[in-house]
Amino acid sequence: MKKPSDDAIPIILKYEGIENLNLTPEEAFVLSRVSGTSDLAEIGQILSLDTARVWEMLKRPIETGFIGIEEKKKSSTLVLPLQKQKELRKRYEALLKQNHYEVLGVSSIALATTIKEKYFELVKEFHPDRYYGRDLGEFSSLLEAVFERVSRAFEELIDPERRRAYDQFLQDQIEPSKDSSQTKIEKFLSKLPLSLRDKVGTAKRYHEMGKKEELAGNRLAAASFYQLAFTYEPTNKEYEKSHNRTRSHIEQKKAQELFGKAMEAYYRGDRGEAINLLERVLVLNPGKKECYHELAMIYREQPGTLEKARDMGMKALDFFPNDAKVHTTLGLIHKDLGNVKLAMKELQVALKLDQKEERARKALDELEGRAKGGTRRRN
């Protein structure tokens, strides 16, 4: 099969049965970057591979019909179509009121294969990587929220034990205990349509579980239940207040998970993904100080981002004023930018803090050697 031009765009045609190809780790890695918008050259840039290698890793999925190739390059300027904007808003608003089955668009008796098929359809439509590197403005957060909600529903329903527990939970909301006395609220709820009663009851149950966890000192668990309560009944001011008061715990937890994924992406050579994840970490938790130094180092390795690297290095220095490695990184960035005096100052501070900081010593020796050579030439 002849390799197409570098601006050809690979497109996922189907997911079902792809596991039978027994893809190698590298093939699976390249396949994970196929978004339907990135061409071979862009995928290669993201993965630090040449396009010939990208093509080689995609040949088997293409030959077996799982991936198609679009020769004509799409415009790199993304303006999210108006219809797509409306669909995304509508989907996001609907998610706030739906249970897991409704989120995936399947019945409560759907087979696991049906749930998986529907999930892959939604992933193809709402995965943030589909618009990798594009500025979506306000729709970026909506897209991420929809994708995370879909993923949470899938994870809950695809696991047999978790699904049974969730089904029981839903059933408990429909069939109140015979031993409990009905309050005015319960009598009111009993008169509501079943679908609305289910959502209101579910929200109430989650909120009560959140209060129990908070009293027990389990802040993250409490925040998770409060979030679910608010998701099911977003107009309830008490649920909104509880959610807003504790949401930072969820954001910090999510930030920590994303930070770990970012480091994994960096170590496997996926600099673009590492930057994307670290920037998302800082949105969730601006106080995640480790991110600034990591971003400074990664930006320094990327073409055209030295100014960003410098800014991140200076922010890292605010958090770690006595860290030799941070001073070294900032010194190297100044060196790359041609700011010799600033570079030498930071490198000298690094060595003063830690004489074993070899990166600083090597760079400083190089700069001092240049300075001496320039002096000799002038004389």
C-alpha cells in the first residue's frame, strides 16, 4: 500500500473487533492519536515520530478497514459549526438531569456489548482529542464535561458488580422503605411523574450521603456525593451551596490524576499531550506548584515556546526559591533566549545551592568560555 501525502488525515471508521488485530504497543499508541482532524504530519509531530513511521503503524488498521484516509487536508482553523454548538449545549444541559443509562442512550436492560458500542459512538463524537490544538473557547469546558460524564456512566455500567449496585440504588429511589414515615416532602415527591421523582429522589439521597461522609471527615467522598446531587438537581440552592463549598477537593484530586498522566505522557515522548494535561492541571488547581517547573522544562524543548518556558520558570521560582534545579532550568532558558547575564546569574545561584548540579556547571562553563574567547578576540 502506497503511503499518502503527509497532509492526509486518518479517520476511525469502526471500533468493534479492533482488539482482534492484537496491536503492538506502538501501533496502539499511534492509533490513540487518530482524531479525524489531525493529519499524518501533525500526528507525527505530537508523537515525535516521522510520518513514515506513523504510516507504518497505521497500515494494518487501514488494510483491515478500521481506519480510512482522507487525502484532502482540512482547514487548520477551527470554527465550531453553529449546529455543533447547539448540539453540545443541548447534550450538556441534558446530562445534568440524566441517569447513567440515559447518558449513554441505552435501556436499563441493555447488554454489555450494546453499552460498549454506544460508548464508543459517543467517545468518537465528544472526545476532546478530536479538537486537539484548536481553540474552542467556552465550548472546551463543555466538551470535557460531557466526555467525563459519558466516561463515568460507562465505567459504572460496564462493570457487573458496580452496575448491580447502581441498579439497586435507582430502584431504592423508586420504592421508598415501608418502615419510614412520609414527610411533606416525600408526599410531594410521590405525586411527581416517575422520571422527575426518580431524579429528585436520587439527588436527595446523594446529598444525604455527602453529609454523612463530611461528618466522618471524608472530604473527597463528600464532595463527590455533593457533586452528584447537584448534577441531578442543579436548581436546588442547598445542593449548589454544598457542591461549591467542597468542589475544590474534587478538583485537587482530578488535578493530581492528570498530573500523573502528564508525567506518563512525557516519559513516553508525547510532549504535546504532557503540555495539554499540565495546562489542564493548572486550570483545576493553580496551586499545583510542580506543574510550573515541569511546563518550563517541556516548553523549552518545544520549538517557538521559549517565552512560555521563561514565564513558567519564573513562576516556579516563586514557589521554589531555594531549588537548584529550578534555577538551573531558568538559567538554561535565559541562555537559549540569548540573555547571557541573566543565564549566568541563575546558573551561579543554582551551583551555590547545590555544587552537584551538573547541568548548571556545564552551561556556566560554556558561557564563561564564550566570554573569555570574546575578550581575547577584542584584545
